[in-house]
Amino acid sequence: MKKLVAGIIVASLTGCVSSYQPAQPAQVMWEPTKQAKTDVRTALKQCDFIDYMSAGVQKIHEQAQCMRDMGFEPNLSSYNSYNCYGNAPAGCIVYWPQGMAKPQSVKAKTAP
């Protein structure tokens, strides 16, 4: 009986320690460089940043350039092909370079 209870507890906690990590939102992805002119939230607002893949490829590239011009660089470490689906954050464009309607596999991660 004790083994059964212990097994149930272990099985129920397994999901709590999984290595799954959701794709991070833009306010976490964009990191300031020494040239950053403001904080990340202000920069996102000034760049009219839409943090969804549904914003479209052109808009994502335009806002990424704006963020770079403001002194920020993307940290793409939280993005992978397993957590970039649905209406994913804009940073997922590294896995969907032609937009969600035309998925392509990407061999090397490139910043938006």
C-alpha cells in the first residue's frame, strides 16, 4: 500500500519537474546592450511591438530592426520547434521564417 501511494505521488509530480519551457515574451527576449537608449518596456512601446507571429513577417522584421536601433539584442535561447506553435511570440519567427502559413525547417537559428 505504501509503495502504491508513493508511486502515485511520484507520478503526479512528474509533470511539475518537466524540462518544458514556454517561449519567452518579447520583454524577456530583448536584452539591453551598452548602447540601449531606454528600458525594454519603453523600447517595445516606442517600436509599436506586437509580440505575436500573427503580426506578419514584415512587421516582425521591422520591429526587430527598431529594437536593434534602440540598443537591444534578442536572446533566442528559450525558443525551439516544440514551443513555437499557434499564436506564438514574435521571436518564434526563427522557426517560421516565411510566417505561420508557410512553415520551413531552419538549420541554424538566426535573429529576426
